[in-house]
Amino acid sequence: MTFWKNKRVIVTGGAGFLGKFVVDKLKSRGCREIFIPRSKEYDLRKLEDIKRMYTDFPPQMVIHLAAVVGGIGANRENPGKFLYDNLIMGIQLIEQARVMGIEKFVATGTICAYPKFTPVPFKEEDLWNGYPEETNAPYGLAKKMLLAQSQAYREQYGYNSIFLLPVNLYGPGDNFDLNTSHVIPALIRKCVEAIKNGQHEITLWGTGTPTREFLYVGDCAEGILLAAEKYNKSAPVNLGTGFEISIQNLAELISRLTGFTGNIIWDSSQPDGQPRRCLDTTKAKREFGFTAQTSFEEGLRKTIEWYVRSAI
């Protein structure tokens, strides 16, 4: 608890899905000075806004969560935007943090940075052994460059930045917009709306055969703060559960938990994305004692309950 007592912390994306959980956990740990930049005041793609933010609130630590993200469809429609916005934000935030003498920078990457055909479970050492899955490669590569920057800056300048690789997140407060959401909120919304509208089938993208791993957002926030407190190396670290489930089995599980009893139609003309995703999580446990605590079904129930309440 004393680690955070007198820390001044900037949390980019602190008003977002993951950011709200991180900020709540910071407060519960006794952090009293937390700054959450809002895009209408600080456009983190603009160098002058970053400099002004660091001057307005000189922090000892930056936790960089802000990102332009979306599911397969959003990535396919916005490859240039996703690459540029994420790359320019991260590169300039880290550079100015170094220049201004900010003590530590915590960067969050993405599971999308791994090569398309990474052996399962994904080990951090496999990160550079191939090109990412094509539909989200621009986003994944933009975030992966922050790892290269982190390592280069530690080598040349002795700058303390770390790089974390969270697997796909889910939980209360997720993005349920079907145009930009990830798979779990999209499935929940489709099932809940089908029940409400008396529909007897829902259509889902792909074949249902790819596998994914999911991490409850509250667990991810805990992992980020444990790393911020205890980890001071530039080698990347996975944050996940080590549990993988096929999209078909996920759809059947969410159908059961929501009470949807209709048919699931698979539109195989739409892309599946990466064939498999499952992380080796031993490094996070070894380096800073992180193990996910929320069971998958428990996390899904909390997410469904939140969505049903918010959708009323």
C-alpha cells in the first residue's frame, strides 16, 4: 500500500473500459494523485498536447492504456488509422517521459502482436517469430513497436519502461457496439437482443473453430498494478489465464448463460482471425506474482448481468 501513497500517476485511457478498473485499484491502494487525460483537452497524438499534459501534471509514473481498438471488422476497415494513432501516441508519450525524467513508464501491448501461427501456448520469446494475423496486423505492429522502443531506451538511456501483453479482455463496462466490439460483448448483445425480439437464430462471423483466451478486466488491472510495483525489466510479459476456448463453445456457453435457445448460424464468408490464442502465463507469476482469480463463467455472468442492467 505504501508504494502508491505519494505517487503522482497519469493513466492514459483512465476513463475507458480497462482504465476505470486500474484507477479504482490505484485508489484502493492509497494513490491520491491520479490524472486522467481526456481527449478533448489532450490529444495524445499531438506532441504539444503531450508536453502540456506532462507539464500540467508532472507524474512519477505513466500507465499507458489509451488505444484505438476494435474487433475484426473495425481493424479491417481502419488499418491505417489503427496503426498511426496507436504508434504516434505511444512513441511520443515514451519519448517525452524520458526527456522529462518521469521515473517509470508502463506500456500495454496486445495479443494481436504475436505471429499468426505462434505455437500454443504463446511464449514471450515467440513474439518476433513471424508476421501477425493480417486483419489486425497494423494495430498489433504499432503496439509492438512500443516494446522495441522500451528495450532500446533501457539499453541506451537506462530508462525504466516495461511492456505488458494482455490477452483479450472482457467484463462489465465493455464496448457493446456491434460495429466495433470484440467477440464476447458482441455475442452477449446478440443473444440478449434475440431473446428480447423473439428471434430464433443469430448469425456469427467465421466458422467458430478458432480458439481464444480471455482475461477478466479486473484481473488484468491487478496484473498491471503488480507489474508497476514490482517489475523493472523491458522483456515483455504476458497477462492472461492460460485457458483457451473455441469460438463455437464460447457462443454455446454465452447462449446458455443468457437463456438464448435458438440456432447459431455461422457465416463462413467472414474472416476467422488468428487460428488459436492461448498464453504461457508463467512469467507473470514468477516475476511479480500475478495469477488470474476470476473463473471464466463467473466473469461472463458478471458481464451479462451488467449488460442486461445497462440495456434496460
